[in-house]
Amino acid sequence: MRKVGCFGLVLGLVAVVALFLVVQGWGGAGPAPRTLTVQIGEGSTLAGAATELEKAGAIPSARRFRLYARVFGSGDPIKAGEYRIAPRASQSDILKLMQGGKVVQRLVAVPEGYPSVLVHDALMKADGLTGDVPVPAEGSILPDSYAFQAGDTRASVVTRMQSAMKTYLAKAWAARKPGIAVTTPEQAIILASIVEKETGKPSERRTVAAVYGNRLRNGMPLQADPTVIYPITKGRPLGRRILRSELHAKNGYNTYASAGLPVGPIANPGRASIDAVLDPAQTQALYFVADGTGGHVFADTLAEHNANVKKWYAIRKARGEM
């Protein structure tokens, strides 16, 4: 009887030790020596995910991981995506990470007023995207930050960017104010792209939009420098002053050489510039020029404008720019 009691005590201790080891194996520090990235494919099972985790060195054994997950896990399905595994992450934490779908967030940022050639550059440089894609149509992209996962195609991201623009433009056009100078959503994008390029000051957008709207109604050339530059660089920085010959070039975009809107957008305008075109300020202004502070001063008449231009030239001379 005494031997039986001792044997039972030993078995009990062994069981406690075994349970402790199992719990430690599941909830204790894992083998990853550094941050690891693991890609779990669409439709992967727990077994497939465990195999990828073992290959990456995030867990010691795929077989034991599956066993522990069935015993200790919640039973929720794992979700596909790219996961960043922290150093020494426990198997328990790894399962929760994949069940919660906390995938690595990758972003392609499109600032307001970005031309499509620069959108294309950003897409081609984005680590994790696959496939080639042509330069998107100018004005078809809604500026924003777009999340993607490793393995997504560049074409699929462009589709989302363009869908976002179509959705926003349709909603904004439906809420447009009566009497605006543009008559179609396409014209709204063209004018918004000019407004976007002419001022970076949010408080001015509606006034700049109103000036161009007034000029359109009066049959006056818009005389917007960015439209002269666009056919030369397709939206990239010019890096020099505009040449006199370029101010006279007739190419469908030059708003000095021809009245009316250019033949297409010169950038991808943001929401605020689209809104400004569809709800411009109430003003009779026909002119504006830089005021030396990053903004502009507006004028109703040519005489007022010429006086403002003289002030701007004086500021530039004082700065040594002329």
C-alpha cells in the first residue's frame, strides 16, 4: 500500500509537470528571435497556417501548435493576410493575432493635387504590390491613403482609387449649388484640378474657384500657369520659369492661349477643391495674385489687379527674387 501511494504521488507530480510544460509551451515565450513576417494565404486552414509559422521559425512545431490550438484556442477561424510576429511571441498570442485578422497595414498615399504620373510612381515603389499598371487617367484618382496587403495587385489598388473618386464626385455633384460655371462632373474635375494647383491655402479655395467661374462666364482666358506647365511635364515639377514661347503654345491645355477650360484635368483634385468648384464663394473678383505670405489678394477690376501686381513685384525685389 505504501508503494502504491508513492507511485500515485509520482504520477501526480509527473502530470503536474507535464501540464505546466504544456501551458508554458502554449502561453510562454516562443522561439522567434526577432520580428518575423508570415503570409497566410487566402483559404488556408489551421494546418496550413501552422506549417507556414513553423517554416518562419515563429513556432517550434506545427503539429503541437494544431493540438494546442484545438485544446486551448477559441475555435474561431484564422484569417488570411500578412502578419508581423513579435520576438518571442507565444503560440497563444499568435493564434489570437490570426483569428483577429490583425494583418500588417501597408499604405499608398496620394496627396491632394498629385498628378497621375506621381501616383504611378508611388504604386510602382510600394513594397508588397504586384504586377504592372499603366499611368491612370488624370483626374480619375481620389487623393487619400489606401491600405493594401502584400500580394495585392497594383491594378486592384487603382480600381479602388478610381471607384472612390467616382463615388465622391457623384455625391458632390448631386449636392452642387445652382448657377455654377461648370455644367458636367467632368468639367468640375478639370476646374478643381486647376484650383488645387493654384492655392494650397484651404481658406482660399472657394474664392479661387469663384474667380475662375467668373472668368468662364465672361469668356475670359483663365490664365492659369499650371495649365501651361502640364503638357510639358505631365504634372512633374518644371524646375524653371515658364518661357514666353510656352505661354503662347496652343496645345489644348494652355489657358493663356485659349479661353475656356483645358481639354482635361491637370492633376487629381482632392475633396476640398471639388467642393469649392461646386460651391464657390460669392464674389465678383476676376483676378488674383500672390500676396507674399503664401496666399493671394483678389481684385474685381484690372486696375485693382495691376496695383496688386506692383505690390507683389516690390515684395519680390525686396527679397532679391527679381
